[in-house]
Amino acid sequence: PMPALAAALALALAGGGDAVVTESRPAMGTLATVTLAGAEPDAARRAIEAAFAVFARVDWALNEWRAGSPLDDLNARAGRGWVPLPGDLCEVLRLAKRGAERTGGLFDPTWAALSGLWRFDRPGAAPPDPAKVRAACKLVGHRRLELRPARGGGCESGSVGGCHGYAPGSRLSVVGCRRRECGGRSEFGNRKR
């Protein structure tokens, strides 16, 4: 999708002109806006469609809440063998794994096993049962997120735990609890530092 977007943008901007074309659409749980200035209207329209096609592709591949998405499939099959994934999700997982390594585990994309335990959006919410947290912690650990090339492109993942996608809304409030409950000072998972 990215080469098509680049080509559409180059063609749109080559036409010149003073027109400004703006369009907003729901995308990835928020409102995305694409604006092109100095493009011929017809070429701008094609470039805007190409841009929204990229948003749709990212939403499909990296949306953990979309049933049947590659990330949803990875989470559903976590710890049960290799899961084929598209190239764009592979790249995000590689970057997320690198970020986890660079931060000593403070950023860990495999924390999905813990995500449902903390629910503060309900009246009377309380911290989760420590036994449930310990059980879920066994599924968390960026070092166990494995990626390998797949035949026909993309990659396969052999993740022990699930991975969270990247969407609007912060989950950082859970990080302090998770670090402490999972026994890590500066990393998640089962190892202490």
C-alpha cells in the first residue's frame, strides 16, 4: 500500500494549482484527516483514496479488537504454534520487540494476557486477584516473542503471550501494577532484576 500511496501523492502534487482538498473519515478508532494542497482536484481525490486505503490496511492488520484481524488471530493462538502474519504487522512487532529490548522491558508488546485483569471503568472496581495476575504473568515476556520469515512473504510469530495493537487510548496506568505484580523492577515477565 505504501508504494501506491507515494505514487498517488506524487501524481497529485505534480499537477500544481492552488486547490486545497481535505477529507476526514473514521479510521483506527479515531477521525483521520488527509489534506492535499496544490494538487489538481481529480489527482488529489485519487491520492486521498490511496491514503485512506493505507489507514484501512493498518486498521485491518493491527487492530486487536477486530475479529479475524491478523493481530486478533495471533492473540487467539498465542503459545500454540506459529501464526502466519502480514509484512506490515511483522515490521511493527519487530519494532515493538526492539523497543522492549531497548527499554529493558518497560515497554512490552506481549502484555495482552494481563489487559483484562484491570478494569477500572466499572463502579466498585478493585485490583485483580493476585493469583490471576501471577498466572497471566507467565504468558508475558517480550523475549519469548519470536518472529521468523514465512514462505511467500511476511513472517510467522511464535509468541507465548498475546500482543496488543496500537490504538488511541493509553494503557499506561496498568504498567506500574504489572511491573510490580509480575516481579520485575525494570522488565516484565518472570525474571527479576
